[in-house]
Amino acid sequence: MNSIWMVMKKFLPFIMLLMAAPAHANLTHKISTSVQLTVDAAASQATRLGSSYSVSGSNVSATLGGLTAPASATAAATMNSGTYTQTTAGSAFSFTETFNQGDAIPSGTTVTSGVAPSLPAFGSVTTTAGGVAGTLAGSIDSAGIMSLTAGGAGTSATGQFVSEISVR
């Protein structure tokens, strides 16, 4: 028993040194805080519609009309009327002629720098109102504490706090 104690006594300082040695690791802690405020812009989407023509009937003979090609890329096609007569006089007949004139681009409409000076009145237009900032606000103080205040319609406030710890 004495010999075991002697051996332990001999290695005791070394064992204590191992127990007291600090852990060797790279410890990284990153903290990030951000605030993003957004107010939607007003927007319009206009789609230029083309011209269309159709004719149908029974007991009718026709010198068909149709569409006349536009004079330029900014003009709309026009209708060329046909001549129609009843095939068998006194008999029943049906006749339908339909023309929808497409959209012409108004003269003087030029898009510069991606901005149209005014929105043409085309056949299909979708418009959304812009957001209203109102009381929209966001801040981060020196302690990293963020504050967000709601705004009006079409706004958003987003706050983010990220804490990352990595041990290598």
C-alpha cells in the first residue's frame, strides 16, 4: 500500500496539472442586429390589346370585310366592312359581325430612363396604390436594442437579432 501511495505522490503534481489545464478551443461569438423599413411604390401595368374581327351567319353571302393593317407600329388595325346579301330571299337568315378596335399608342408617349411620363389608357390596366409611411420607424441603439413602429398601408418593418456562437 505504501508503494502505491509513493507512486501516486510522485505523479500527483502532474495529475493536478492536467486537471487544471485550460481547454484549448477557439470560441467565437458574433452579434448582429438589423432593421429594414419598406414602403411599397405605386405601380401600374398596362397591356396593349389588339384589334379583332369576326363574322358568322347562315343564308348570307358575303364579300368579306376584315382588318386593315395598321399604318404604323403605334396605330391600331381598323375594320374593312364587307358586303352582305341574303342568299335565298324570304328565307330565314342569321348574321353577326363583331369588331373590337385595339389600342393605339398615344402620340407623344415616349419612355425615357425606364419611366413613362403618363400611363396610356390601354384596354387592360392594373394599378396599385403606393404605401403610406405614416409613423413607420425603426432604430437600433448603442446597446443593440431595436425599436420598430408600424406604418400605414403598404409598409413593413422587419427587425432581426442574430447571435452566433461557434466553438472550434
